[in-house]
Amino acid sequence: MEYITLNNGLKMPIVGTGTNTYGKENNEYNGALTNEIPELVSALELGYRSIDAAIIYRNEELVGRVLAESKVPREELFITTKVPASEEYISSKEATRAAIDNSLKNFQTDYLDLLLIHFPIEDKVQLKNTWEVFEEYYEAGKLKAIGVSNFGKNQLDELKEFAKVKPAVNQIQINLKERNNDLLSVLQDEGITPVAWGPMKADAHQKEVLDEIGKAYNKSGAQVLLKYQIERGVVVIPKSHNRENQAANLDLFDFKLTAEDVEKINSL
């Protein structure tokens, strides 16, 4: 595994796994929870240590139980979760504190590595109150880093007006269908690490080019795309229910794309 250093000095694995459909009946996001998460067990066995979760995935407790039962030392894990931008969780500081405390309980831990605001909060007072609670828990050591998700430049600027602690990351959609290059430049200038959800989305003709590039390295087009992302400093959180694909998504550190490869991908 390779790591990226966040703006507060914390090291984050550059590849993690999403969990939004983990533990759901028939592996579909239909809200029907099962009692097991074999796909997460598999990911941990293969070496995934960065686990991306969220309150709205409705499986924090199950994910937390699997992590606890895995016997992977807590210090080796990087646990991310997210507080929804809905009234239930941001109507007051007390509500936000309750949400964070419940996540800590669900993950059976006394700290989270990264906590994000899942979506932009339109009300500036609620945004300020929510971020102040994040900062409170950060200063107390219960959160090792804090950040946002799906924030655009204007929303980041609003946060900047009062934030004492700069967001460590902004988790946004980054792939060949939604490149978000302008926002990536903003994040780079601000020293905020981009984390890509949906990093492997591509059109059919783009996949053909990626597959062709991968032949030189005995890699798949999907691996080429993930490598492209991490080589430019983007953390990726691909997700698969298939053990073979999970392994492939980690097998990225024994090759390097040429400048010509990168230009081909840029031009797609």
C-alpha cells in the first residue's frame, strides 16, 4: 500500500474500499440488512485497511462488528464515515454530537480516522454549527481528521469564512465521465486531498483505450484507470463484491504509467 499525507500530517491509504452496498441483501442497496458482510471480510483478508462508510448506508454497526472481529489492529485501520446533511443530524450541535457518538459506538472505537459532512449544508448557521462540533471532536482527539464530501468551490469558500481547521479532504465524484478538473485544481491549490468516489466509471470507447494501455503492463483497463488517479494524488475508494476484482484493485503498485499513457487518458 502507498499512503498520502493529509494537510494535518495524517497518513491515509491511497486505495480503500467503499461499503455502501456491503451487508445488503442480494448485494443490492435495498436497505435489507443481512447478518454478515463476506465482501468486507474478503477485503480485509486481501489487505484493505481504509474503510469508507457513512451513516446513510445504514450498515455502520455491521461494518464495525466485522472490523472488530477481524482482529486487524485498530491502528492499522483507517475508518471514514460521514454525517448526513439532514435535519436529524445537523439541526443542533447536540444532534451532531449524538451522531458522532453513535458512530463511535457502532465502530467500537474511541476515535475515527476521518469524518466528513456527506453533502453540502445550505443553511450557513447549520454549516457553522456542524463544523464547530467536528472541530470540537478533532481537538479532543476523537477525530484524527475532518473533511467534506460533494462540496463545490463556493461551498468550500463558505466554510473557509469561519473554519479554524481546514478540511483535510473533499470526497467527490472523479472518473472519466465526471472529471471535475476545475475542482481538482482548486483542491490542489487549497491543500485539500481529493478522494474519488465512483473512480472507475468510463464509457465503452474509453475502456477500450484503457484496456489497450494495460496490455503493456499485463494489467486491466480498470487497473490502469485507478493507477492514473493515484499517480496524480487522488485517493480512490473502489468497491467490489468479487474477491478477484478486489485483489485486482489493490494490485497497482508494480507499474508506472508513461507520459504518453497519461496523455492518451487525458485526451479521452
